[in-house]
Amino acid sequence: MKTTAETNQDIAFGLSTNLSRLLREFSRDFERRIWRGLAARGYPDIRPSHSTVFANLGLGAVRVTVLAERAQVTQQAMGKMLKELERMGYVVRDVDSTDRRAREIRLTGKGIALSSAALEIVEEVRSYYASKIGESELDQLEQSLRRAVQKLELEYLPESWAESKH
């Protein structure tokens, strides 16, 4: 029979070392490295919350409703973030050519430059991780996660999202 202290310790251990926590810590470290790299390359105004837009936008024009759905945030939250990024010069909001009531979002030249810098930094971070973990192990981890995401059939993600470029 376990003591209350032992039971509490087991619970605390289970909550702090589960898959969700491991994924979150990996993700946080990866993102911290990206934000530091962006700041060093002249983008100190970009915050982690902005990744919600850039990770779901792509280079074409996208409606606010689609961005919000992909990011799993409300349209109001997405609209607020887009207004801020528009004010900063990274995106523009235009009237949708197929529906005058809707707005479509596109990256500006500054937004494309930021996205390109972010992609370079992502590769640098990935290379750093490969040097620490091993290229093969990192590839295996990435492919396992991609397969898991595909099997979960997350409807808000575009099909191409889970495809590998490595």
C-alpha cells in the first residue's frame, strides 16, 4: 500500500513526464530558438503568437475564416492578430475577388522576407537538433509524428500539411 506522499509523487511524475508535456517542451524550445533567430535578423517586433498566422497563411491569398479554422482560434482573435500584423506591414487584407463581403489575407514583401528568414532559421534549428539527437533519430521522430497526425485525421489541417520535405 502506497502512502499519500508516494501516490502524490506518482501523480506529479505522471503529469510532468507524459507525451503532451514532452511534445510541449520540445515545441517550446524549437520556437524559442526561432524567435531568438528572428530577433537577431531584424524582426524583434514578431512575437510567438504571430506564428498562428504565418504557420497557416502560406503564400497565396486566404480568407480570415480559413486562417482561424486552421489555427483553431476564433475569427475575432485572428482578426485582431491580422490587424496588428497589417499595421506592422507584414500582411495586407483585401476584398475577396469572389465574395465582396469577405476579406482575403496576403503576405507583403516584408512578410515574405520574414517567412523566408523563418524558414532558414527552422532549418538551422533542425540542424542543431540533428547534431544533438542524431539525423536518423530526428528523421524517425518527425516521420512518426507525421504519420500520427495523418492517422488522427485532423480536419482543420490541409492534406499537404503532413507531407514531408525531408
